[in-house]
Amino acid sequence: MALFGKKIQNAVGIDLSGSSVKAVELRNEAGRPQLVTYGFIESAADIIKSDAAQAQGDAVKLLQEVMKKARVSTTRVVSALPSFSVFSSIISLPEMSKKDLMSAVRWEAKKFVPMPLEEMILDWEVVQEPVKKKPAADDKDKEVAGTAGRKDIRVLLTAAPKVLVERYVNIFKQAELQLVGLETEAFALERALIGNDPSPVMIVDIGSKVTSIMIFKESIPILTRSIDVGGNSITETIMRTLNVDADRAEQFKRDFGLTMGGQGNEKIPKTIEFVTSSIINEIRYVLNIFRNQTDAPLEKIILAGGSAFLVNLPQYLNSIFQVKVFVGDPWGHISYPVDLRSVLQELGPRLSVAIGLAMREIG
């Protein structure tokens, strides 16, 4: 199965993560995406990482439940593989025939995919038209080899484990849903939150269990990292620190965030700051790699995921990295009922992947 599907007129984007199922149905209305319906269900079990029959059965039930509750009007769906399970890279190759390009891509894949290619599904697409390299001062030496002034193309190479792809296919088949497309979370987030902005942009997607940090340039993911720290990590640490239950800890997290100001129990912001330091360090690491690779400045940082609305998080990150930081709005290019604005704005960061997936599949 290819990791890129054909566009259709009406589709449901489904974000099937380790702790929830989120669905957003969009339709093409006069060339503009329009919201049809949405829904989400939380799950305590890890329905993705486990290959146990019970876990897959739970995923099927959750899918059927969210589709029924949201009252979706189609069984055509598109989903995404989690960023931490997919390997992506931009490679530069000389212009060649399509047949030769396929062989060259497989050869290059061996250099960065840390698994046998027989266990992977490879997909690739040319992301830039051939560009003629300008002859450099040392091109005299290259003329002998015939490489001076050659044309190069950039190819986006994506590799996903076959076992994971098969797991997704089986889950959707058992749920009696037509899986018309399967891509990566990174592309869905870029589509929903960045759009046509060609400048370097970072997306920090803080999920319940995993935080993914991605840098895009010209709509292409050039750096991607994931760590096993998310919103649940903050809640669980507050529970242990203050000896409170999960509901109380979750409320503390939402009320206090990273704000001090002497309000209430100061242990809460300090606890949140301690947990988020892992995310801060990972952002710093990715940013350092990016700055070592290019002179182009990072334009902005966009926050997504359920913990994007953590109090004072944008200001906190801005003060550390001196870059514009804000919570992403995946509804920016989508028509929806005005009376749902406040609810949808609150849910937006959590539904960003599902929105981006549905946008990919409508014409």
C-alpha cells in the first residue's frame, strides 16, 4: 500500500494514537474544505504500539464507536502513521530516468533506514524540479567525471515498517472502513498548520504520551524527533508531588501551567517546569542541528496537541528561544458554523492531525 493516496470529494481524517481516536470529516464545498462532523474518544490502553490481538480489537471498537457517535456520512477514511515510527529524509540525486531513480532511491535508503529494507515499505516523490548546478571554481576537475553543471533533483524518501502498516490496514478493515490513504503525522500537521509558508517553521506536537518536534522548510519536513514525554507525564508528576487523583492533577495543570505569581501552591508550576524541561532540551537539540545545517533563521514555533494550551507555554518558550511561539489554528482554512467557534478553537490543537489528514484527501 502506498503512503500517499488519491484525492476525493469527501473524507474522514482519523488520528489513531496510543491513547485516543480522533475523527474529523470534511467535504469539498466550492473548492474550500468544510467541516461536516468530528469526534474523539480517549483510551487508557496503548492501541498502536502493541501487536496483541486484544489491543487491535480495542482499536477496532474505538474506531467504530467514534464513527457512530460523530455520525459520519462516509466510510472512506485516511489515517497517519505516528512520527516516531517513520523514517524520512531528503536526498539529492542527479537527474535520471524514473527506472534508474527507483534503484537509486533504494540504494540511498540503505544509508539511513536502521532496519532491513525487506521489512520496510518505501515511498518517495520528487519535491523539486531539476535545478542546474552552477559551475564552481573547482569544476575543472569535475569536467573529467562529467559532473560539472549537472542537474540535481531533491527526493523525499519515506520508509515505514511493513508490520505497522499491515496492523493499520487490518484494524481499519475489521472496523469495516475503507482506508483510502495512509501518510505520516508530520505531513498532516504541516498541511493543517503551515500551509503555503515556505520559511523554516517548527511544530511542537505535545500529545498525551509522546511529543514530536519537527522543522519544515518549503512544506517539507527536514528534521523530526520524538520523545516519550507528553501531557500525561505532567499530570502523573503532579499526582505524585501533591498526592492527588488524576482529575485533580489535570485541573491543576490547566489552571496553573507555567505561571508562578504566588497563586496557590507554587509546587505545581515548578513541577510542570521540571517535566517540560525534557521537551525544552529536545527543542534546543533540534534547533541546534538546524542552525548547524543552514544560515536561515527559524521563523516561528507552532504548538499542537492536547497540551498546547498549557498556561503561559508560548511566552515561556519565546523567552528561552527568542522565536515567535503561538498555538496553531488548524481551522484557519476551513468553513464551519460560527456558533461552534469557541468549542472548535479549544479542540483545534488536539484535532490538528485528523484535520490535516482529511484536507489531504478532498479535492
